[in-house]
Amino acid sequence: MMEISDNTMVITRDDGTEDTYKILFYYHNEERGRDYYFLYQEEDPDSLIVMASEDGESLLNVDEEEFAECEEVLAAYEEGLDEKRKIE
């Protein structure tokens, strides 16, 4: 189960333990009907993970095809940030 509040996602595992992640960004893939979340923990911001959700309540692992797409989306996101920094 997951809960999102103020750009933070709390993931509750089956055993009741909770992990807290910051959301770098997310996007929706209309074809698959899934949202893809790019997450990191504040204590380790260089470790980015990607999870998917179909219902906004539970998370799914991504397959190789989805991961490749997520890598492309992340590269475009980072490129956009670089361009924005150049303008500022």
C-alpha cells in the first residue's frame, strides 16, 4: 500500500513496516494505464528507483520494456532541467 502527501510517498509493506520516499517526478502512460514514480530516499538521493501503479494504492515492479521507457523519460526530464538551468 502507498500514501502520497506533499511530494512524499510512504510505502507500507505486508509486515507493516514503512519506507518513506521523495517523489522526483512521475508520469502517466495512457496505453498501459499506469503511473510511473521516480523515487529516492532523502538519506540517499543518488539511488533512484522506479515503481508503477495502476490504481494509485498499490505498487508494481516494472518490466524490462517499461524500465527502458522510464530511462528515456528520465533522460528527457534531466535534459529539460539542464536547459532550464542554462536559461536561469
